[in-house]
Amino acid sequence: MKSDANRRDGWVVGIDAGGTRTRAVLADARDGRVRGEGEAGPGNALTVPGPELAAHLAEAVASAVPAAMRGQVLAVAAGFAGAARAPEEERGRVRARAALGAALSRLGIRTGAVEVHSDVEAAFAGAPGRPADGLALVAGTGVVAARIVGRVPAATSGGDGWLLGDDGGGFWIGREATRAALRAVDGRGGPTVLTATVGRALGVAADTLPPAGGGCWAPARRAAYRAGLLPAVLDRPPVRLADLVPLVLEAAADNDLVARGILREAVAHLALTVHALRPRPGELLVVTGGLTAPDGPLLTPLAARLAGLTIVPVADGRAGAVALARLLTGHRPADTP
Amino acid sequence: MKSDANRRDGWVVGIDAGGTRTRAVLADARDGRVRGEGEAGPGNALTVPGPELAAHLAEAVASAVPAAMRGQVLAVAAGFAGAARAPEEERGRVRARAALGAALSRLGIRTGAVEVHSDVEAAFAGAPGRPADGLALVAGTGVVAARIVGRVPAATSGGDGWLLGDDGGGFWIGREATRAALRAVDGRGGPTVLTATVGRALGVAADTLPPAGGGCWAPARRAAYRAGLLPAVLDRPPVRLADLVPLVLEAAADNDLVARGILREAVAHLALTVHALRPRPGELLVVTGGLTAPDGPLLTPLAARLAGLTIVPVADGRAGAVALARLLTGHRPADTP
């Protein structure tokens, strides 16, 4: 795996394969400077079918690495959503490795130095100063946290996928928004602007939405709303519910109590996911993912809730994947741009 | 539809098509006495693919109705899970009607008096005395409640399917059990015997289960448990999680606090589903489904929680479907066996 360890002239590729998109970066192996970038569709190793995963990887890497430079790629490292670390036989990692191998060989990138990591490892590796130990949280469509010891995950928390967990992540927030809309329809829950905004986003007929002026929402109209909403959700892949997150943020900003409750509960779930790793006071917590990246909507409330920790948000896993690829070529973490 | 309304000699078929199985009953049109029964696989109108649904219906009806009697079937009524009532264009009902039509024509049953109802309507129609008004709750794999006025549902509550709702039903309980097992693995939740029993039921390797004596459950073993559990769940249809309900009941009977908490919360969800229909004091509530049928494990706690209502458990939707079929032939509700 480290046959090129002493050769420093050339390029490395770092890949961040997340639930929403796959991003690849070409960087100089010596100083880590970025020389090219590419992007393609979703890269979750568990939920994206193998051939599609390989196609997205190939597309992102092809855009990042001009054909003429593909022969000088020394190492490739990728962080995948859905590739929770050890044990080795875990299916996400196996699928990620197969898809990445297929993509690289299709592009004529023949280095033997190729490593597959989880998204949470890649996020951690991207923190300034390239720390070796601490905690990391990825809160995007899904949610996973890990304790990293010597750059390797020693324990994980969450990452159970949308059916069983990922509480507090984008899927979870979108599902809660849809549930709140349906509860408002039949009276199990209180009124919320989400009924209208979620309904509109899912394409239910305008004349079945709650009356804009707040008048009586007739039973037949409620039933028609529900009859439009349910199939619209069932016709898409479940994780697409994460697309509704902006509507919840908007409603919360407008003081909708139901939306605020959903976000408050999401933050509590994220905090619990970190808390399960038994953080020590002041310990480093690298956070990323759509919800907790530097501009992420839940970064501030999460930081308030985990005030005892040193929270460092990173944009995504790209910088970390490049750092991990450079480690494969023998460059020590300190050689950063 | 009622061309046979005055002809009382002959047979009717009642069908109860639920998330777990499809059951058909052949009964005498005059007195409702049962003359044959048949059973086949799942009959949820939303989740079972059309051809399979038709095959299950045909199999159940074929077993209930000997070939020689199929020419004398005057009416067929069926209550389907996943066929929430109005509006008419709702997909479950449309699919149920198509599948039932195909099944009957395959068997040579040619009556034009065929009606599709929701499971909750059929359950209500099966209550002793054949009431016309009141409430009904079906709590099986899924959960739906309805207010019935003049034998027709006037409002429903719940019935949103496993992805968005059905809180407190069999799927929900099984999913909560699996979530509790996973939370115990990574420390987000407390210890529970469900970790062992759910793991065993889902086929995770015995040497990854928590040590029987209560000793240290090593991190590598925990990770291997998780790596075995997640694919086992993802490889089956999600609703199969309902198969885990008996494990939760068993654990609760053994005073497992986590299991007891799941069941307590399930009962609260069922009560809320009924409560949304604004029951009047003393009002009739017909209950059925695996959880709240006469021997159902949640009947007693639910009845305690809804003590102000007149709760009547019925075994399933078969008697109600027969009653609805007899109504189609012109028999009044009072003509019961």
C-alpha cells in the first residue's frame, strides 16, 4: 500500500462522498495545495447502488484530475458516508472500496495507495493542525460521531441509518416536519405553518392546503391534502425528506413553535450522540455536515449545548481526505499549506 | 350494485386484508352463519405489490369458497389495511379494488356487488349489535382510527404508514426495540435485555452478543454486533420489524425498564390517535388488530387509559366484512346469527 511512500513529486486525490454529493479534490502531494476540483451525485456507500456509486466517483474524480495528470496520482483517500469504520467486513466499506477501485481503474489511475475511510474520519483529519486525537461529528442527512485515537476511530456513536436512527439529522428533521404536517391535519398535533409549506413542497394541490387567511380547513379538504401528501412522500427515496430542512429553518425563524420544537429536539439528539462518547472537559470536537459546518444552521445552538468542548467546524471532508492521502505518500501532517 | 338486493338465498364473502395476512370467510347470506374460511399472505393495499395482493386474495377466497359454490356468491365485502377511506381517488383503495376484481374474476365469482372498505370500517361493522355510529381503532402492524357516522367513516386519525407515522403499532414497537438495542451498544441509551433478544432474533453472531453473565462487553464485540445487526434489518422489508413485538412483551414481563417504557409510550400514542377524534364520554370504541384484539397485549393498558369510553374489542375484521357483504344483499344489520 505504501510503495510510493518515498516519492513526493506528484498528486494526491481526496474524496468526500456524502449523502447529497460526491466531491473530489486534486492536490499537490508536497504541499497539499489544491489544483483541481470535481463534483457529482450522492456517494453514501450504503444507500447508493454500486454501479451508480462508481459512476459518481468516476465523474467527480474525472472533473478534478485532467486526463494528462492521472498517471502521476500517488495516492487516493476517500471519506464515505455509510462506511462506518471497523470491523473490516462491514458492508459500506466493502462496497465503497469496490466502487472506488472500479472508478479509478476506469480513469486509468493505477496507484496502489488507495484508502477508504468513513466520513467522520475524513472530517476529523481536516481540522487545522491535523490533530491525532479527539472527537468528530458529522450532522448532514445522517448523523454519526466518533472518538478518534491516533487518527483512527476507536468508538462510534449513531450512524445507524435513517430507518433506525440518525436522530437529529436532515432526514430526521424532514420526517418530523412531515409528521407535524400530518398531525395538524387530523388533530393529533397543533397547527403549524409546516402543513402549508411542506404540502406545497411535496406538490399537493393548492386548493387542498389550509386556507391562507386562517379560516376553516374543511374535513374533505383535509382528507384530500392527506391523500396528496402520502403518495408524494412514498414515491421518493425516504432520504429525500432531508430536502425539507430549509422549510423547518424558515418556519422556526418565523417563530413557528412546532418548527422550533423540532430543531430544539434535533440539537438535543446531536448532543446526545456526542455525549455517548464521554467527552472530557475542553476536548476537541470537529463538526461538519450540512447542519453543523461553519455556516450550518445548528452549529450555534449545538455549540451552546456542548459549551464545555472545543468545537471546530470544518466545511466538509475534502481537506481531511487530502490530508489522509498525503499521509499515504509519506508526508507528515505538519507539512500543510 | 344492488341488483341482487332482493335475493336472499346464497352466499356472501367477507375479507379481512391486513398487514400480516389476508383472511376470507364464506357465510350464509340469510343468517350470516360461517360456512368456510381461508387464509393467505399479507393484504395491505398500499405496501403489497398489485399482482401479489391479487394472488393472496385469490388464495384466501379459493380456500374459503369451494369451486361448486362460487356461482352462488351474492356479494363480497373486504376491509383492507392501507385503504384509508375517502377521497375515492386515494391509491390504496384503487389498488385494493383492482386486485380484488382480478382475484374474483380468476375464481369465477361474478357478482357485481363488491365493495372495498378500510380495515377500520370493517372492524367497526363487526361489533355486536352492528352499531351505526362510534369510534374504531385498528392497532396491528400499523395504527389507524376513525369516527364512524351512519356506518361510514367521517374522520380518520393516524394511518400514515410506517415511514411517517403508525406510532404505537407493531412496526413502531419493533423499530423502537431495535433502536434501544443499538443505543445500548454505543452508550446513547441504558442497558436492556432487548440487545440480546433482538440481536438473536435478527441472527447476529452469538459471540458478538453481550456476555450472558453481565461481564464486560468489549468494544470490538460491540462493533461486530452492530455490523451484524444493521444489514440484517436493512435486508428485510421495514415492516418486518413488527415481528419483534413478542420480544418486547417478554422483556417487559421480565421487568426490563426499557421494554416497559416502549410499551407505555405505544399505549400513549394509541390513546392520542383516538383522542384526536374527540371522543364523547361513554362513546363506543371498537378496537382490533394484533395489539388490541380481545387477547391483545395492549388492550388492558389502553382501556385503562381511555376509561371514559365503552371499549369493545373484536377479534379481527372478518365478522364486520361479512356484515357489510350482507348489507349489500339487502339484509339489515339486525339479522345476525
